[in-house]
Amino acid sequence: PWRKTPFTDAPRTANNWIGVNHVQFCPTDTNRIMYAHEGGYSRNGEPENTRVWHLRADGSDNRSLAPAEEKGTYYTHEVYGPLGKYVYAVWGGSVARFEVDSGRFEAVYKMERPLVAGHIGVSPDEKWVAADIFSGLGLDNDDNPIGGLFLIETATGKATFLAAFPAGPGHPRHIH
């Protein structure tokens, strides 16, 4: 369901349409749903321009989880944590989480090149986040960018590099 943002009558472009995607049920309460508004609109901190949202299955409690800190950055590839308390997301190449009940924002990992998160997966106990990187580790013998996989400890934000691999020249030729 892509639609124009409310503040423009301009012709449709990637910069003025938003859509809903990345819909997920909370793993511990199927009456809670997380979804994303996605589009090329400017991130200005207004509720319409935030990406990570939460609602109940009956349509109530429809609200943004992304805080005012979203201004000037982006969130992507959001996932519910297996324990149901947090939604985790890539945040400008770093990793953040939102406490669903309170909306509290917390940076779990602050990006340090070349470990720029692209996609994430959360361990069942939420003590670890695995993240992929698209490139940043040079090129292989066939000129494919080298991406990789790293592991983040959620309690400390410490990142450990795990593996490198040829990422390929385009999406989705990375670990995803």
C-alpha cells in the first residue's frame, strides 16, 4: 500500500511516497504487531515521517516507536526481539533497539567502519545481534566487494568480526 506523503501534490517519485512493510507479530504476544513505514521522505522527527511502528491486532495503540533522534538518519531492517520486549533495527549503520511498552530508545552498537550493519538477526536470549556488512573489506580477485558477518554483544556493544565473503556487485548478494 504505497501512497503519497501528506505534504506534497507533486508527481509520484521515490522521494514522496511511503509504504508499509516488514510486518511482524510479537513472538510472545500475537496481539502486538510491528511494521515499518518506508519511503524516500525526509526524516524530520514528525510521527508521519518515522519508520518503526507498533499496533495491536484490533488496530488500537497505533504509534511510532522511532524517537525524535530519527531526524537526519534512518532505521531499516527492524525485527522483533525473540523475548518480545524490544524491536531491534539498523540505525544509520549502527544497531538500536526500542522498548515496545515505553518507546525507550537505546543504541546497542555504534558503527565503526568497516563494521556498518546492513541486516541483523537477534539471538533467542537477546544477548547477541548478528549483523552483515555489504562491503568495506576490499575486493576479491574477481573485483567483487568483500562483505562480512560480525557479532555484537547487546550488554556492552562490543563487536567481534566473524567472517568475510565476496558480496557481489548488487542486492541481494550479501548475507542478508
